[in-house]
Amino acid sequence: MPKDFKKMQTGQIGEYLACAELGRRGYVCTPFAGNMPEFDLLISDKNLKTLPIQVKTSSTGKWTTDIRKWIEIDIDDTQKIQIDNGDKDIDNPNLIYICIFLRNNAKIPNTTDRFFILTKSQLQTICANGYRKGMAARNWKRSKNYKSTHSMYTVDEIKEFEDNWDLIEQSLNSLGFNLTK
């Protein structure tokens, strides 16, 4: 199976898992199969109020990201280093992310999928802090490609947000949702 297909399949599984879990919790939710630029799911109430949700899925417990989404980075081609110009002003900082760690490993019995629920601004802080820590240890010089802004975050970095379903409930309440749970 081509790598891109496997990645697409993992993302699709995550979106449907998130919808199913939200349905179990009493919400009406629908996925968009990757066709929306900033969100993957919508939760709706009977008055058609909606809450968008972004879903990120990993089968390894590590999620990749481009750090330029979170930090203003310049490249110094002369010194072949990166320059940190501070956190990026992000759109929709309260957008809810559901990061899913798929635990579908047949070699490990009794494993269950893990859900981590946090805001986009919380994820920005985690990604930015992790990248800064790693790059500071290397004097902001990448070993192979000094222009690379590839980054990742892990289960350990977001573990405090595991099963943080209350964040969704709080967001829905603040929007005045009329849910029949």
C-alpha cells in the first residue's frame, strides 16, 4: 500500500472515530473527509449552531507538523541557521483539536484508541516549546537540511489533555448550544 494512501486512510479512520465517540457522548456530528481547510468535523445542535473540530490521527503516537504554522522562523543562509522570531499569530486559537493515537496493533491485545482534546493555542504552545528546546540544544542549526522546519509532537507532550472531553462541553455551552443529550 502506498505511503500516502496509508496516511490518508489513517486520517479518515480518525475522523470517523472522533465522530463515533462524540455520538456516544450525545452529540450530532458529521465529518468532511478532508475537504475543509481548517476543520474536519462539525458538531451541530437542533437550531443549526455548529462547532468545528480539527482531527489529527497517528498510529505511532507522534504527529508531524511544520513549525512555521506555529513560530515565525527566518533562515540565515550565510550561517545556515534558523532564527526564532516568536510565536505566530494564529487564526482561530480556540479551535478544538482532537488528536487520536490509534492503538490497532494486533500484537498488543486489549489496546484502546486514545483521545487528546485541546485548543489550537494550547497545541501551538506545546509545538513551539518542543521545537525551541530541541533547536536551542543545537544552536538553531539542523544537521542535514538547515532549512527544514519539520517538527513533531508526541503523546507524552499532550498527555495532560487525554480524555479532556469537558473542553468540548464548555465550548458548546459558551456558544449557547441547545443539545438534547
